Amino acid sequence: MIRYAIAGSSGRMGRTLIEAVQQDPDASLAAALEHSSSPFIGKDAGELVGAPCGVRITADLDAALAGADCLIDFTRPEGTLLHLEACRRHRVSLVIGTTGFSAQGKAAIEQAAQDIPVVFAPNMAVGVNAVFRLLEVAARILNEGYDIEVIEAHHRHKVDAPSGTALRMGEVVAAALGRELAECAVYGREGHTGERPVTQIGFSTIRGGDIVGDHTVLFAGAGERIEITHKSASRMPYALGALRAGRFMNGRERGLFDMQDVLGLK
């Protein structure tokens, strides 16, 4: 039985994670965390998903981690980095689904993974990680005569763009083609842009409504288009992947992993 602590427990993803833990016979909810000004502090975390469980939502990070094996965090970079150091102190493994980290933040995660196990991935869904592998194969086959565009859509509340998943898709494709994404990516177009360079990888971002997450990579050639698409109808696939990541780290002492490690795709 793995004891999970959930960060951002009253949010959309937090509630889905609580539901997933409650449905998993090999998991238990050890703690539910929120910031100190949250109106949910002191309330039963299970009530957020209609199934009271006796675990009260708290802002006391150290107390929450004292009884946990793994913290799952899909919050914001600044909060996740604080949680990272606390996990390091308590020797608790960490699943990071948060996106939008700076280079400095990513370096802090790498450093912490020298002491504790960390799964850090732009997308925890098993299906999305299967798409990453499909994109690698497709890019190697379609390595000449195809223009590549990454199109992603998310709900109006998402604060970073492009999504971490879209960026990872671009990285996978660029690596398969022997390119550096930083050197060939273009994020949106406006005005007189000139003819499209053949090595360019374009990104288009849509924000609106309650779209959970849609991602498409388009390979556009002469007379044909190949599209590889993943669409999320709910947040549950991300939650189930996060629990799988937690099980993967159980018994490990340290190390930085991603979902490709968790799924045995490396």
C-alpha cells in the first residue's frame, strides 16, 4: 500500500487525483495539501469527490509528508519547488506533473533527484507517452519533404503556453531529425513572415472553455498530410499515470525518471 500526499488538492487535478487514489486498492490518501489561505483548509478531502475519507486538508507541509510515501504535485513551479525541498528533507518520493519550469527550476529538480526518487514528465497519461514514441518513429520516416506543426488546445485557466506536452512533442521530433528545438521552433506567426523554412517546427496554441487537453502533430507533405493526435476527455488518465509513477518509485532510493522509464520504453 502506497501512501500518497496530494498537492493542490482542491483544484481540478487535485480532486481527480483524490478520486483515483480512493479507487485504487493498492493506494491510500495520507494527506491533502492546500495553501494556507484556501477556504478548504480543515475540510475532509474526500468530500471534494463525494466520498469522505477522514483526511483533513492542511497547509502543514512537513506534517503531511511525515506520513506519506509519495507526493503528487500538479500545481505551479514556485509551489512545486518548495514541495521538492520538503520531500528531500523527509525522504519522500515526488511525482511532478507541473509544467512551465525555468532552466533554474529544472536544475533544482535534477539536484534533488540525487537524494530522492523523482518522476518528472510533461504529461503523465500513458496514451500521450505512447504518442511520444510514435512521433519518434514517424519523424524518422518522414524526415524529408514534410513540414511539421504542433497544435495544442487547453482550457482557459492554463497559464503556460505552449503546453509542456506540446514542447515535449517538439523535442521528440527535433531529436529524431537531428535538430535542436531551440534553433528551429517558431511560436505563432503574424504579419509578413516570408516563406516557411523547411527545417522549422511550428507551434500553435488554443486556449478556451473547458478543453482538457488536445495535441496534434502535423506532418504536411506534397499531396498528403499525416496527423498524430491525442485528445483527453478527462483528467483521469493523468491521475492514473501519476499513481503508476508512484508505484514505479516504490523501493527506489533516488534518481530522476520520466514516464518513458515508468512504462519501460527506454
